[in-house]
Amino acid sequence: MSTDLLSSSAGLTRLARALSTGRGLFETRDLVTIGLFAGAAKASTVILALAGGGMNPVTMILKSLVFSALWVVLLIKVPKTGALTLANTVAGLLGFFLLGQAMISLPSLIAATLATEMLILGLGGLKKRPWLAAPAVALSELAMRLVNLFFSYLGAREQPGLVIMVLIISAFSYIGILLGLAAGLKMARELRHAGLIQD
Amino acid sequence: MPDLSRIRPAGADRLGLAPEVRLGLTLLASLAALAADDLWAAATLLAASGLYLILQARLRTIALAYLFFGAMAMTALGCLWLLSFVFPALKEASPAAVIVPFSRLGVSVNMVLPLALHASLSGLVGTMNRLPIPGLVKLPMLVTIRFIPTFINDFSQLRQAVRLRFRGRAGLLFWCRRPFLWWRIFFMPLVVRLIRSADELAVAAELKGLSAETDFGRAPIILKKADRATLALGAAAVTAASILQVFHAAG
């Protein structure tokens, strides 16, 4: 049903309707998988941050590596447009409710992910080309970092030099994201081989 | 499945505010702090948010948070100092140009800390039931909330298994020499367990008839006296900061 929905000419309109109502886009098993991966991604980043002693480059790279590997595996398991947006929304809302993270920037972050997904859909979609999961995660994380940098700039607009620290942190964590893409693709291949991800 | 009610939030909750009130006030204060660029308006918001924090957290917790905040501020100032060699104009910045951005960060710390200290996974389910969240997002969020304690449990079991397997030889240096081994024996089993749990839970959810279209219902938001008083004081502080921003900045 969802594949037909996205390959049709009126796909975008129907996608927008499906995203707002939740009808016809995701099956229950997709939603459960997205929920579990979002929980695992959030919990593992918190565990690694606590184990690594906070903000050091190694922990930041490792956290992002695990996060992006999980996201790539998720997109290969649930190859539907909207899956990445929903996963980021769930992870973002969890951070919002529990830690007050991304209070103002959350809508922009969701919009950035959705824009990336539209681009991936234009390139053929995840169903036809599963390897697009890696560029989808790389682009959405880049877009989200740019949105965060913009909000950091707004917060320190009187002294833009202060944003340089945020820029350094974003750069380190993005190295982790890029490393995690390769790890995620390799992991997905092994999981498919083990029969845990079906084509 | 671990009992969620046993995971207690940290910190003494003196006001006992509803989570929705904390969320609303944090959002309001963050927006106001972002908009304010006058020194007095920023100071008003910082003072009001500081009072809000003192009423809801232990002094030791506040001191620790501010120690971390201070370290971050020092690092940022260090970066700025290094940059000033490349861009000499940065040295001529007025005090307000340095203080106002840090006061925004201070407001954020003051507002977010009570939220993080008093939030709990079990309380989050109640908060979600009272807020207008679509079923498409609510179902995965409920799954996430229920699954996090299980995932942490799996993580600690794997850690114990690795400790038993290497009998104390697996120190930091050991893992630094063998990063791929860490991936193979620690992360891969976690992901396999994750996918198996997803398949099992999906069958259980389908059998119970849960889907994105399920009507989860919505509980009413009930505000106590302390909630209403805090909301009123928060609104008054933001109004005062707005007046200072408009008139003092213009003057």
C-alpha cells in the first residue's frame, strides 16, 4: 500500500496527508521498529556520553557513529519515506520531554529531515535503492547540524565568535556520523545474510 | 520488562509542578531569552529563571551544573581569545556583547535543569496522554519509553558477559587496540536483540489491534495552585523583560 502511495504521481500530496493523519503510510510493525530504534539510539548515546565522561572528541565521534549506524540499519529495515522523519521526531520529542533539548529548533529539525527525505524520494526512494539510506542519514544529519548552528548563531549573535565552539563540536560529531554510515551498511548486509532483514 | 515506577527522578521536587507547566515555561523562557538583546532584559530573565531553579533543585546539583556551565563558558571564551588574534575587531567588543549570549545560556541551564531532574519515563507516559500528539508519533514513543529500561538491562548484561569472557583483561587500552572487536562482540549482539525484540513486539501490537489509527484518548490537564502561581510569575517576568527590552533599549 505504502509503496504504491509513494510511486504514484500524486504521491507527495498523499504523503503529506498520510504524515498528518498517519493513515496508510506505516504498518504497526514499522512503527514499533521505529520506536525501538529511536529508544536504542537515544539510550546508547546517553550511555556512551556517561561512560566517556562527557564532551571529549572520542566520545562525540563514538556516539554519532553508533547513532548513524542504527539509523542506517533502521532505514534498510523500514525503507519508507517518512521513516527517518518519524524516527528523528520520536528521538527529538524524547529529548524535548526528558531533557528540554531542542526546545525551539525541533520543528526546524523535523522540516530539515523531511526535506532530505523528499530529495531521497526524488533520487528513486529507499525501496528501489536501499544504499540511499547512507546518503539520507548523512544529509539529514548535515541539515540538522546546520539548523542547530543557525540557532546557536541566533543565541550568540552579539558575539558570533562564540559559535566556533559549537562548530568544532558539530564537526567532530559529523565525523562519527560519516564513519557510522559505512558501519551501518556493513551491519545491514550481515543482518540480511542472517535473515533478520528481509528484502 | 522492568517496572518503570521504580525508576525515580533525581532531585527534591519542592514545588511539585506539572510536567506540562515546566515544558511551557521552559519554551517561553527560551523564546524570550533568544529575543532579548538588552542587558537589563537579559538580567531580568536570568534572575527569574535562577529563582525558579533554586526552588526546584538542591544547591549541590546547581553548583555542579554551574561548574560544567562555567567550564563550557571558559572554553568558548578561550576560542574567542584565539580568534581575536586573527580578527582584531573581536577584542573591541562591548561587555554586553559578551554577557548577553552567556545570560541566554544561563537561562537555558536554569530552565532545563528542573525539567531534566524531575522527568521520569513513567511520568512521560502521563504527559503524552495529556498533550495533543498524533497516533502516528504516539505509538512509537510509547514503544520507546517502554523499551529504554529493557535496552539498558540488555546493555549491562552484555557488559557483564564481556567482563566474564576477558576476566579483567579488557581495560581501555585493550579496546583501543581492538576497536572492531568491540563492535563485533558488543554492538552487533545488541542490534540483533533489537531487531528480534522489534519483530516480537510488532506481532504483539498487531494482535492487540494497535496501529497509527488507534485512538489513545486524551486526559485533561489539571493545574494545581502552585502551577498557576508559577505560570503567572513566569508570565510576569517575561512581560517585565519585554518592557525593558522595548523601552530601555530604545532609551
